[in-house]
Amino acid sequence: MKANLRNSRFAIVGIAYLVSLLAAFALTRPEAAHANIMAPWAAGAFLVLFFGPYLLPVGCTTGFLPGLGALGGLAAILPFYVAHVVFISILSRHTSLWRRLGRFGERARKIAVVLMALLSAAGVWYEFPTVTQYELAVGGGKIPPDGIRLAVVSDLHSCRYGAGQKALIGAVQAQDPDIVLLVGDIFDDRLPDDNTMAFVSAIAREYPCFFVFGNHEHWSGRIHEMSDALKAAGVTVLKGNAKTIRAKGVEIDLCGIDDPTYMPGEEWLGQLAAVAAVTAGSPHLKILLSHRAEYAGEYAKYDFDLVFSGHLHGGQWRIPGLGLGIYSPSAGGPRSGERHIFPRRAGGAYALGNNSTLVVSRGLARESAPLPRFFNHPELVVVNLKPQNPSATNP
């Protein structure tokens, strides 16, 4: 009897493992051989927690096999997955749900396995990117009748979007923006720069591109190297300065401030005040690029028409239907009006109370993140500036 139960257990576990792995491969196939580590890893972690520590090799295999040969930066992030799986394995010695469900019979166990497999598949699905559109009326009568289209890329973290970044490049091209705004953490401090440069180099050949640094670029210790590479590709790097450009006959003051990672608070506030002073009294459309969404209160002190930020990754997991992020570990800090749990501005368009709008991208990070995304697609943000009243709502 015990042998039969054991065989049944292993058979169900094996089926769940195969379903999770096959779902990952099947759903990622359309993305030109992109193989996402995070969702298969999540499937393995759930299985380890659910069935006990003997599934440690299964959890590792689920996380690692899809990424081998597909992600050049796998070696850089491998220790994180080992640590997570080992931790869950140890935890499951005392919390294996399989033993607890045994009280309710084999049917309960099978139902639970199916639910876990569906959750794993959902994890894969929600790592696929989407395009989020906003229509905003700003700048009084400065916007032409046919509008201005801005593409906003944030928190790419050098993640892969198809061979040569073709999927992401194609998504931007499909929107045909007038300007592309790169609002920080486009590079990563652990993954190599190849994916970032493939994307940026292609986009900068077609569209005016403007970039500000995020915290991960600073953590890399290579911002000068990154800045030189971006400029060589044709990208304008804004670092505490402003540049006036013309798009669709509209004069735009584009301001960019640095990330405050290694800056004293007063120095960062001084940089913000300085770029605002440069454009004070200007009749042009005024746009600020700043990676940190959590400093909305500071941005609201000035007369920018639009502010673009990222950093909070949409709250990583979101509550469907409410557009509410659950947890942003990087939120908070001096003068921050944001919180870690249920951050208020983790992804969406928000009025700042001074006739200014803050647009926060949920970002494009996938395999670089320590947790998979749930109910939180990576996003390319497209903002259509119109002379009429805004019609967009937060996602």
C-alpha cells in the first residue's frame, strides 16, 4: 500500500513538473527563442515547497534548463536562484503541503497539483510584455491637433526580448513615436550590456532618444562607460541638464536629473531645482525625466507639464482589476512619499496637483528580477499628447 502511494505521488509530481516546463516552452516560443528563467523557476520553487525537499533537483532543473544557452547573463544571476531554491527546500521540510493534503485523500492532492501547474503557466503568461497607451492633454494650446507620441522605456535591466531584441524593437517601431524616452535602469549592474545596446542602437537610428540614469547603472560603477556607449549610438544623455528640441512643430524643454543613489539629498534636490530654473518662464512644453517615481512630492513643486519615471516595477505583483501594486522593495528613502507595501504610484498616470502629470512605467525587467511578475505584464508605455481632455485611466 505504501509503495502504491509513493508511486502515485511521484507520478503526480512528475506530471506537474512536465506540465510546468512544457508550458514555459510553449508560451515563450513565439518570442523568437526567448526563454524566460523567472516563471519556470517559480514553478520549481512552488513544487519544492509543495512536495518537500526531495524535489530540490527538480526545482533547480525547472529554473535552469529553459535559460541555458538563451541568456548570456545566466552565470551572473545563477547564485540568486540557487539561494532561493535551497531556502524553499529547507523551509519545506516542515511545511510540505503534500502531507497535510493527504488527510483529504488523493483527489485533494491532484486538484492542488493542477492549481499549482496553472499558477506556473500564469507566471509565464504575465512575463509577456504589453503596450500601455495613455492620452493626455497638457501644455495648454502647445500640442498640435494631430498630437505628439512619446514612447517610454524603463527598467529594461538588459533583459532579453527575442534574438537581437527584435521583439522590443518591433514593438517600438509599431508605435512610430516622435520621441523615445529612456528613464533609467536600461542597463543592469549584473547582466551584460549586450541586450541593452542592441535595443538602443537600433532605436536611436530611427528616433530621437533621451536617457537618464537609474540606480542600477550607478551600482554597476560604469556610468561613464555606459554614457560613452549611449552617445556613440546617438542617444542624448541628460544628467542634471536640459535640452530644447522641436517635435511636430512644438518646442519641448526636455530636462533630466540623475539618480540620487550616491548623491546627498540636498545635492539631488539642488539638481532638480536647477533644471526647473533653466526652464522657468519658458513658453515651451516642459518634460522632466527622473528614474525615481517615489519623489512625486518633490516634482510637484515645479511647473513641469509631464514627469516620466519608473523604478517601482509596478509593485512586482499586482491586484487584478484594481491596478494596485503589492510590493516595491526599492521604494522609500529620504523625502520619499512612497511605501514598500501597496505603493501608491507604482504604475500609471497620476495628477500631481500642479497641472502636471506623473507617468510611471511598470518597466520591462524579467529575468533580472528576484521574483517573477504576477498580474503585472512588462510594459512599453506610449503617451499620446493631445490638445483635448485626457481620456486615459490607470491600468
